[in-house]
Amino acid sequence: MVAILALGRPVLVPVALAFYLAFVLSPLAERLERLGTPRGLTLGTITAALFSVLAVVGSVLVSQALELAGQMKTYAGQMSEKLAALRSARGGVVYDLGHALSELGRGLDTEAVKLEDATPVRVVSDGLSGVERIEQSVSPLLHPLALSIAVLAMAIFVLGHREDLRGRLVRLVGTRNVTVTTRTMVEAVNRVSHFLLAQVCVNAGFGMVIAAGLYFIGIPYAVLWGVLAALLRFVPLVGVILATVLPVLAAFAIFPGWQHVLLTAGLFLVVDLVTANAVEPVVLGRRAGVSAIALLVSAVFWAWLWGPVGLVLATPLTVCAAVVGRHVPRLAFLTVLLGDEPGLSGSVEFYQRILAGATRDALGMARSRVKATSLVETFEELVVPALGLMALDQNQRTIDQSVAERVVKDVRDIVRRLSAQTEAQASPSNPALVLGVPAESDADVLLLEMLALTLAERHGVLVALDAGPRTESAAAAIERRPNVVCVAELPPGGSANARFLCRRLRAALPDARLLVLRPEPADARSREAAARLREAGASDVAYGLGEATERLLSPSGSAYQGAGL
Amino acid sequence: MLVVDDDDDSRTALSALFEHEGYVAAEAANGAEAVRLLEKGLDPDLVLTDLMMPVMSGWDLCEALKRVPGWRGIPLIVLCGMTAEQRGKLQVDDAFEKPTDFTTLLNRISELCGL
């Protein structure tokens, strides 16, 4: 694949640039067509506008670049004088550094020493005619010009045939589910288009502000530097730094003192900070959906493969790949590799850290989550799903009993530390009392502990039994004659134990309220399990701690108030 | 409940009797078939199994059930004579010699199901 990209560079680079341009222009084309403009006129207008902008900007750029080239000798002289003046300030850091570097250079450059012994050469005319000379000097310009025209023509063609190309792409992905494929492709193309157009606008705005700022500072060729800044801003991470160097050097060469140099550097710094932190989040959304490391790697990869053009195309290509990965299931790995979403979901990361023995990290995660949300949400989104993952691993025999016991112990420790952090509001006058019965394991007891803390925040009190054989648990619960019982069972796995407890408790305590807590997503299977639990005698089934708390303290459960165990 | 027996006649007869008593019975011809059903999400209140079966024996089925925490809570009755030591080793809730007294078996089943 890499070999194809490298070998096909002469063909693939113009094609990539053309598609990039077509992506950028497609929102404009669609808007014009939505207003009723015929496709031909739309393409004509866009082409004319594109060529006009290129002609105007190009002519200004060429004139400024030629002028700069003419002045280069003067600027180089001024710069040498300024550097000489700096060097003459003996004893300074700059002098010492410069001296050390020149000594080092002299030592390394052995070829330079041999120059004295070099044989003199004579320059002989190549005998070219005037026309040939013009051809020789113009030909380097012809290739980029021809390439630009080819890219523009291809982009306009792509723009004109975008539905056809989209159709072919849908066919390539698969025609089995055309509606879904079409919808996802349209969404992906639209997202990439809007992102790229917004990026072009932001960078163009950046270039304009820089050009205006440089003009007011008094730096010559402000338009040239502005355009260069806009173009280089497409280069991830180092683009703006590169764009800053030349105007700063110009300021250094032209103006006496450091004021203009500092103003120029400051202008780039401020405008880039404002663009990156205030403008881009608003215009591009909070993020491009691509991680910084992916951008960096992508920039290095494409620069190595396609040179400077690859560097400019790195961001759009990475964004395209990430968006396509988000919409095409078979390419989902691209989103995982390039996207800026965390590698693991919160609960998976939490569980993974506990498994790895990094309990302190897991506690830190849980504490941050409590601060950002609440204790109940932290339990429901982080801790309980992590216990579910543990149970799943146990069922699949990925972890053994001893590991599972350590995970439960560590999670219990974290739960207790979190609860110590958020003191429960005690209301001993008339608390709602609930008897918690674990269906089987210590993990079920831990579920009840979390429910007790959740209830305590709402002035409820839950007293949990220890884990044990179900016949003993049922006997212990019946002995206490509770009015409200909550049987906790951690999925996955069957609910044979919970059903057994419900039958026993219902038979012995016909008037008691029996709630079963089984934290799992409410789907067809869980609904079926809930139906069987109700059949076994459960009054209600809750799928989460918050839901269980609500059910236990709801007005219909007002009978719980003051209920004894 | 899940009835596991390689003898089609006894399995069908047992299932019919249980259904007559108000139970819902699922059937498996051997241990492997029973495990497949459980893996697919069958959630029985009790497993009733023979021991001598092809493909996967009742012994192996008992071990498999006790190895997976999600299945560990399912009560297990073996329809074959077992010593107390064997029952303890396999964590079997009860064992009945064939031919089985159906009333005694039913009483034990309702007890294990919490009825």
C-alpha cells in the first residue's frame, strides 16, 4: 500500500489535491444549487471565482516575491551588518555562542581548508539560443502551472459528478443495505466537506489578520507573508512556527533594534492562540475528531511519502480517514487509531486499572467522576459496569476466582473511600428501611453497599445481609420479617438464585415489597428475566441504582416510611 | 427446568410429566447440547441430568456448570446413583437412582426451586 502511494505519487498527489478542493467547494456548490442555480452555471461561477482569486492573489504574490528577490541582496547586507554589530559586543552570550559555533564549523569543514589548493576552472558559454534560454528559464514554472490547472480541472469535474462518484462509492462499500450505506456516506462526505471548508476559512482569516497586522507594524510584503501563513497553517503543529520565521527575519534585517522583531513574533503568537482557542472551537466544533498524536504521525508519514504537499494534505487525509472509520463498520479501526476519543471507555479503563493493580489510578478516576457528576452516576457509569465486566470475564474463565475476589475487594475499598468523601445526610427521625439480600456473591453484597450509599443520600437506610448459600440467605431474611426487601444480583448470568429468593420470601412474607436490582441494559432478554422474576414473586425489577432508589422511595413506596426490619 | 438425557424416551417422558405438573421443560440430548443452550441464554431454575451420555457426560456437565459463576447458582439433580463423596465433589444438590420415585423427585425439585 505504502509502495503504491509512493510510486503513484505523480498521479495520486494531483488526484488527492483535486478531491480536497472538491470537498472544500462542495458545500458552496450545494448551496448555490439549492438556490436554484443550474449545475453548469454553478460550476462556471465557482471556476470563475476560483481563477479570479488565484489570479489576483497570484499576481500580488508574484510581484511581491519578485520585489523581495530584488531586495534580498540589500537585506542580506543589512542582516550581516546587524549580526556583525552583535558579534562586536564581545563577552556577550551571542558572541560566545557564535564564536563557538564558527570554531566548530571550521573544525568540521575540512573541505574548506583544501580550497586554497583547488584548481581554478573556466566558465564556457553553453551556446544556447535566446529562445532556448527563455524556454529553460520558463520551464520550471510550466510544470507547477500545468499541475495547478490539471488539479483545478479535476476538482471541477469531481464537483460536477459528485452524485455519480458517491453512487460508485456506495456500490463499492456494498449494495446490501443501500439506504444505510447512502445515509452514512452522505453524512461522512458532508462532515468532511464542512470541516475542510471551515478549516480553509479559518486559515484564510488567519492569513488576512496576519497580513493586516504586519502591514500596520510596517513589515514589507505583508500580503506575501499573510498568504504564506495561511498556507503553512495547514501543516500541523509546526506550520505556524515556519510561517513566523521569514517575517521575523525580514523585521530583523530591515529595522534597527528589536521592537519590530518582537512585535512580529508577538503578532503570530497572539493571533495563533486566539485562532486555536477561540475561533476554531466555534467554527470547527470542539474538535476535529482526530488525536494530536495521530496528526503528528500522519504529518511525518505524508511528508515522507509526498513531500511538502503531503504535509499540507496530512490533516484533511487524517480527518477523512477518521470520519470514514466512524461511519463504515469495516473501517472502524481507523477511528480507534486516529480518533480523539479515549482508547478505552470509562468503565473499561477503570476495570483495566484495577486488574493491573493500579487501584490508586482507579480511585483517582472515580473521584474525578464524582466531582464531575455525582456519587450515584459514578457508581452506575463506572463501578457497576466494571463489576459486570469482571463477572463476564469470570464466566468466560478469562480470570480465576482469586482475581475476581481481589477485584471485588479493591472496588469495595474504592466505594468506601468515595462514600467517606461524600458524607451521607442522616435523617434518623423517619428513615425508609430496606433489607438487602445478596443473590449469591460478594459482588452482589457490594451492589447492595452502593445502593445503601445511594439511598443514604435520600435519607433511606439499607441493611445488607452477608453473602451465603441462598437457602441460608432466605432464612435469615425471613427471620427479620422485613416490609421492604431488595434482592441484588449482578449480571451477566441467569437469575435462578434471585428467583429462588423471591419465591421463598414471597411465600413467607406475602405483604412485603420485593424489589430485585439487576443492573443491566433494558433489552428483550432483561425484560424476559424481569417477567420471570415477577412471576417468582418480585414486586418490581430495577435496572440501575438510581432507578432502584427511586422505586424504593417513590410515593407508591410510602409504606416503607418507618417500616421496620 | 432443563432435562438432559441421551435416552429420547426417558427424556420425553420426564419432560411431559414435569409439564403436566406446571413446569416448563427444555431438553438436551447430552452435556454439550445443554451447555450450548445455556450459552444461548437459557436460564433454567434447575438442571436434571443423566450421567452416562455420549459427546459430553453428566460428570463433565456438572463440572462445567460449577466452573462458570453465572451458572453456579443453578440447582443440579443427577438421575443416577452417587455416593455422598461424589455428590460433594461435583457440588450436586441431589441424586436419584433409576427408576426414580417421581413424587419424591417432584418434592425435591420444588424445594430446590424455592416453591
